[in-house]
Amino acid sequence: MERFDRFYALHGLLSSNKYPTSLKRIMDELECSRASATRLITKMRLYLDAPIEYDRKANGYYYNQKQQGGHPYELPGLWFNTSELHALLTSQILLERVDPGVYSQQLNPLRQRIETILKNSGEDTAEISKRIRILSIANRHFNNHTFQHITSAVLQRQQLNISYRGRQNSEASNRTLSPQRLIYYRNNWYLDAWCHLRNEFRTFAVERIEHARTLKQKAKHISEAELDNTFTAAFGIFSGKATHTAILHFTPERARWVAEEQWHPQQQSRWLENGDYELRLPYGNPTELIMDILKYGTDVEVIKPASLRNAVKRRIAGMMELYA
């Protein structure tokens, strides 16, 4: 057991017992020698101000709560065991690699404290960072200050005023939104909101929001059921109700991967007698689904509906003309 974990374990042992704990039990629980257990008790007294005392009559150690004004003793500052610190550090590395700069100023003090504690326990934090690799492909950059305004408005349930520049034209529009959810989808952030300008639900790409300002007015309340029915009923990032069901057949070779993937929460699948894999999923706007179908090339066939099958055929024909 690491030295750091032993501090944590000894604290838990003394805190949970109503009666003094013998040195033998401490040695057994912490898997250490008598000398190591004694040194650990001494270090907690000296460096962590732990009110550990020895009861000769009971032949054991305990926390003297009288020194704490009758309150239970707690380890000072941020205190986790090694595995919990590894999980926290990994989560922060993930956030930094996915979107560098997002809340980096706010999270940096936490990371510094985690790294200090790990170093004191003999961990090499630089080595930990080298062993975690995050590959983000096709992620789009956005203004971190704007992102923080959006996050605050979503969590505090406040209306948001934004300047939004869509991709279909270069003109920016000023909108007041009732933000509902922040979505991280395919390496990019999106905002699901009620748009007061259009008086309907809209999904906004965060990197296209040029300015954002939190308003004092409370955001329009939308139930979870209505949000799910609007934004997650159909395949992909496009909002709206599912109006069709796509039936796709994947070759046995490609099925080895697809069978382990979730394309949509309401998808249905089965293996066919010839070894193909059938996937059924609801969709509304076919744009994103067509892109996903095309990337599998000859390893997938659209069975139904005819409108989706014909749309894919037109895309393939257009590609053939381009490379003719």
C-alpha cells in the first residue's frame, strides 16, 4: 500500500471505531510493519495535526475529539486515496485535451493540489500525463469566455442573449434563448435551446456563437420528456421528431464493429442467416445519416426506406461523375 493511502486508511480506521484501535490491527489493516505503523502515527500527529492519543488501559490508539472542540477530526484540505486522485487527474487531462482552455484557469489550482499530493506520495505526475493520450479529430475551436457564459446560463437556468452566425450565410443574428442543454457530440459542443426569436426549438453550434451575455430573466422551463422527444427522438444532432425508420444491412466483416456500437438509444438490430447484420434506427433529417452510410462504402446497403436509398444512390452517382 502506498504511503499516501496509508494516511487515508489510518484515518478511516480511527474515525470509524468507537473504541481504541490496537497497533496490531493497524499493522494488519495497513499491511505494514510495527515500525512503519508507529512512524505513520507520528507523522500524522506532527504534519497533519491529528489528535491521536494512546490509551494504555485499552492498549489502542484513538482520536481525542476534545482537542477538536468535540468535533470529529478530518484530514486537512483535499484528500483522496491514490486511485481517486488518478481518476481526477485523468478526468482533468481528458477535459484539457478535448478542449484546451475550457475552465483551465478555474481548474488549474485543483490540478496543482492533486499533483502536489501525488508527488508527496512518490508518484510521477509527468509520467501519468504521458500515459494518457486523447485524439480529437475534426473538433472546432470556440471562444472560451463565451463558452463559460453559456455554461453558467444553462446551469443557472437564465436566459441568454447571443450573436449567432450560421453557416448557410455570413450574416450574424441577435437572439434571446432559453438554454436547455449543452451537448458534446462528435468532438464538438452544441447548445439545445428555445429560441425566442423563432419561437421554436433550435440547436446552435457553440463555435458559431460570437458573443454571449447572461440575462436576468429566467429561462423558459421545458420538461425532460419534451426535450427528449424534440432533440433525441431521431438520429443525429438535427432536432425534430423521427419520421422514418432506416433499415441498414452491414457485411459480416463490418458487422464485427457495428454490432458493438450504439447509433441511437431506440435502435433495433439482429443477425441475418447470411451473416449480415441488420440495424434499424429512427431518423428525421437524413443529412447526417447519409454521411455515416457513405463512409462504410460497400460494407453497408440501405434496404429501406426508398427515399433514403435513392438519396444515397444520388450521392454515389455524383461522386462517380466527379472522379470520372
